[in-house]
Amino acid sequence: MLVPTTWNFPTCSRGLKGAPWQIAEMVVRAYDPCVSCATHMIVVDEKNRIVAQRIIQ
């Protein structure tokens, strides 16, 4: 079964590309409020080092 949330992931990912990581939670909720209930956000820099991590609830 493919629920609407599944279809929203690619669109949400495109919406996050280039956006400041500080507003990532707002962008995710704008596309699909259900996703943010179980989202773990990890921000990495250009050298793949973790800059920030957060559980979005």
C-alpha cells in the first residue's frame, strides 16, 4: 500500500534542498504533518560531519 505520506517524501526532499537547516521542521510539516511525528533530523556539512541532530515531534 502506498499512502499519501509515501508520495510526499520526494517533494519534501526537494523542498529542503538549499533551505537553511534551522527551518527544516517547518518545511517538513508544510508538506506532510504526519511525517514530522517520527522524523529524526541529522544535518551534515560538506565533509559529512554532523552539525546538528534533532528528533522532530
